[in-house]
Amino acid sequence: MHSTNTMIRIFATAIRIVALPLFLLGCQPETVEEAGPDEVLYFETLGMGQSGTIRDTLEVIYRDEASLQAALTKVMPLGTIPPVDFTQVMVGLIAVPTESGGYVVEVQSVEKTGSVISVNYEFATPGQDCVTIQALSLPFQLVIIQRSEGEVSFTRKTKRYSCAL
């Protein structure tokens, strides 16, 4: 009988050793992963500038040469725009009219989730300590983006910078 009690204690201890970790695993908080984009699309600056004839914010994607050429008559890029292979890429143009200089448009990322392409850009604004030209300005950026089909949305993040030393 003494050996039966010993066997029962060993069996009970073994069950506790096995059951306790399983019980504790069931008590762990559920980990929720934040959903990111399905795909990050390649992009590269094609041109940029500070002047043009556009008077309203423009956020657009061009998928053919004729559309791009029509848009280039409304902005004045610094330098020459190289040829674009529209079978491989599309061109994004973001232009934001301002009442003074010192502003910069810069694409940060291009992502695709489902059938939606998101172009995320930063609009840098000069701080109060900056000396800027007081004239109408059109900061803009042209980017080539890996060609992809889908609806395009633009997201602006405004950031103020300081000119203090």
C-alpha cells in the first residue's frame, strides 16, 4: 500500500508538471499583429521644383507619355526630365501651391494594400525662425513608381522645420 501512495503522488506531480504549462499558455494575452501593406512599391525622384502655373493642390498619377507631357507644361522642373518607360513605371506628381518660399514636397513611401496604392508624402513647412522669399511658390515632386494597377490615394504629413543654428 505504501508503494501505491508513492505511485499516486508521482502520478499527481507528473500531471501538475504537464498541465500547469498548458494552463499558463492558455492565459497568455493574444498577440495582434498590425496589418501592413501587401507590397512596397519602388519609387525614385524624377524631378522637382518650386514654380509652375498650378493654383490648386495637385496629386495625380500619369500612366502614359501624353498625360505626362501635358502636365510638364504646368510645372517647371529643375533640370531635364529623362525619358520614361511607361510599360515599367508610372509617374506621380504632387504639387502644393504656397504664398511664400521654403516649402518642400517629398514622397516618403509608396505602398499597395489590396487594390489601393497609397502614396505617402511629407510637406515640409518653414518655421517662424526661417527667412523665406515672399512670392507665390509651387513646391512639387515628380516620382517614377513601379507600375501597378489600382486606385491611388495620397496621404500628406505636414512637418515644420526650424532654421535656427
